[in-house]
Amino acid sequence: MRVAIVGAGAAGLVAGRCLAGRGHEVVVYEQSRAVGGRAATRHTHGCVIDHGAQYVTTPDDVPQVRRLVLDDLPRTGLVDIGRPVWTFDRAGRVQQGDARRNAEPKWTYAEGLDALGQRLAAGLDVRRAAGVARVQRRPGGYRLLDATGTTLGEAERVLVAIPAGQAVELVQASDVDAGRRNAALAELQTVRYRSLLSIMLGYPQPPPGTLFAGGTPEDPRPYYALVNTDRSHDVSWLAIENDKGPARVPAETLALVVQMSGAFSAAHFDAAPEHLAARAAVAASNVLGLDCRRPLWYEVARWRYALPDVTCDLAALNRDHDGLSFAGDYVAGGRVHLALQAGLDVAALLAAE
């Protein structure tokens, strides 16, 4: 079976890897030059910073993903962050986090979390800078075209593995069976995403013993990251990238990733980088209990489709699919392991035909 996959995020890549492993001919089309979606890494100012997803977990209830990450993919450079995530509320009160979740390993790679996408893509025919704008139903399958109408390829089956909003635009522009279009749109249009502004800030390393919020003289900074629990703060997540390994950040640097709340990100999505960095630095000061107002450097990443707040049903979306299937984090939730599981699930559906 010839399968075209639109989108080289976690779900699309793992589905392609699974199908190719079963002997199917797979081509992945990705509009950008990067693979892995939000499992993304930026190299800046001598630092290696994960500015989208922060790590991948392998809970016992997703054994296929556990086996994929720990056994099937190369383990070279795979590291457990090994430090807990604590919480904070609207008032900035810092408390210990969920003990069960903190007991789970938090996996990343020494070279950056984008290594996950690169390892999933290894051996696949991934065509980068090849954005699919529409598909046409043809005898025996589909033709894929870019925005200029140029044919990118043909396949018997098409798996659309891009964010739901982009999938809606693709379906609306495509020449497909009307019943299939309407059924897909009925599911996809229920999905709702939060946008995300991810702001990277660099500072001189604080002196030894500097107390962070929640710290004690015996343990000045007892966490790797802080997550907001009540969705009432401008910051949703604040992480210390130094904790991901000695090669990630120079010894003299403190590197923060400040991810802003959905409300803040929606209101300021197109704001100037200097404005966003200033707001993030003040917010980081309030959360960490340090003076973070004057970073040495900053970078901004903007994720239009970051975290799905409302998901849809994978089985309903792919029922009577007529060779046009869908997968992504919007059928499971915004965590990397759930997107991987969604890709494995849809690949199993296709392979079973």
C-alpha cells in the first residue's frame, strides 16, 4: 500500500515508521524544514533549549510508547531529567508537585528533544518544505498538490497528521467525497487549541546558595520546573534548562523557558519580542522570587496550535475513511506520549485493512 502522510509531527512520524516497518511504501510531506512538531529545540547563545514540549513520559498505561522510546529507538543520549516539577498558583505560592507524576521519568535527549523527531524520521522518505494544500480523489487513491497546484505525489491512502485547524483548511480545499468531507469536518471543527508563547531567557548563573521560591538553605532550588495549577497566572510553565544535562547550557549561564498562559498568549501573540521578553522576565521574577527583570538575551517562539483544550474522537474521525485518515494530539491531548499513541493507533487501523 502506498501511503502519503501530511505532517512530520510526532503522530505522523510514528505512524509512518510503523507502516513502513510493515512493508508499506510511505512518503511524509512536511511544510517546514523541521521534523517532530512541538518536540522542538533551539540552539542559541551557546544553549540547547527545548522551546515547545519539554520532555516525553512513558507511563505504564501506554506500553507501546514505552517500548518505542526505551527499546525501539536508539537510546544514545536519552536522559531522565531526574528532578521534580512543583506547582504555583495565582498568588505565586510554590508547593511540591504531584508525587505520582514526579516518580515517572521525564525523558529528553542530550542533544535536544528534537532528536525524538529525527530518530522517528530515520529511514523514512520525508520531503521537507513540501506543504500539501489540497488533495484530489483519483481512481485508486489520491493526488497531493501544493498551494500553486503542483502535484507533490500520489498515494492509495492519505493520513493527515497536522493540527486540526490546518486539517480543516486542507479538507475544505480538497476534492474528496462529500460525505467523507462532511464527516471529517464535523469532528475536526469541534477541536479547540490554546496558543502558546514560549520565551527563552538567559542570565548569569546566580551565586551558590541563592534561594529560589520554595527553596531552603539545604535545597535552594528543589525543582526542575514549575507549573501553574489554576490557569490564573500569566505564566503556565517555567523550566530551568540547565537541569537537562551539562552539555545543554554553559556553566556560567542560567537558561529559563517561560511559557505563557493561553489567555496571555492569545492576547499578545503578535507582540514584539522585546515586549514579550520584558513581560516574561517580570513574571519569572514573581514566580521564582529572584530579580529576573534584566536578561542577557532572549528568544521567542510562537505556537499557534499548541495544546488542544477540546479534543475529538479518533475512531469517529476515521470511520468509513475512504482512504483519507487523520491523527494528531487533538484526538488524545497535548502531551507527546499521547500524540505518539494516536499515531500508533491510526497506523494499526490502516495496516489492518
